[in-house]
Amino acid sequence: MNKWDKRFVEMADFIGEWSSCYQDGRHVGAVIVKDNRILATGYNGAPSGVVSCKDKGECLRKKLNIPSGTRQETCYAVHAEQNAICQAAKMGISVEGATIYVTHQPCTICTKMIINSGIKRVIYKNGYPDEFSVTLLKEAGVELIKYEE
């Protein structure tokens, strides 16, 4: 890892602090970068105009006893990677050939968006219980790197 990777992983951590997720430990941040320039950022939180779990005072997934790594669609939050990719699209910014730095290994849904958006490298800090995402990234030729200090 180089100094830029360290900086962008640290930035993903910082952006993850903005999360409106009510569940402990689920503050996820993402930074999309190309040529050492930040293209877009994202954190996990409710879609625009939707009340967040933090504001509701409860986690829907916890309330329904949904295990981590499963049924990601049953959640108010949009994942950090999804928010970053959507933000780039909204601003008309291509992420083709970029790197995404994330606090956690992407889930399968985020992985599919990463692949189709043209992102070529994923650098993550913490693991996530979703092996199918690893399989998809490998098959699509997207580099997956666990950040180690």
C-alpha cells in the first residue's frame, strides 16, 4: 500500500462517521478515486426524503432479526458504495477505471454496481460475510485488495 491508499482509506473511515445507520459498527464510508483525485463519496444512510433509522430510533434489520450478510435489500439504508456511485452518476462523472476505497468489503449488490460502473479496483479495510461478492469481482476482473497498514 502507498501513502495515497492510506489517505483514501482514512477518508472512507471519516466519511463513514456521517452514517445515519442505527446499528453499531455499521458506519460504512466509500471514496471513489481516479488518478489520486476524488470523484465521489458515499456513506450508508436512508435515501433522500426518507427518515433514517437513527432518526427513527431503531434498526429495521435488528428488529426483524436479519443476520449480517443476508437480505441486504431489507434495510432503510443505501450502502456507501451505492451512494458514491449514484452521486457520481448524478453529477455526470464517469468512474470508469477508478478505484473505490471502502471501510468494509462490498456486499453482492454493491459488487454488481461496482462491476457495471467500470470501477477496476476495490480496496477495503474490514471483512464482510459475503463470499459470492468475492467470486463475482474475481470473475469480472476487478481487483479486490484488503488494506493492511
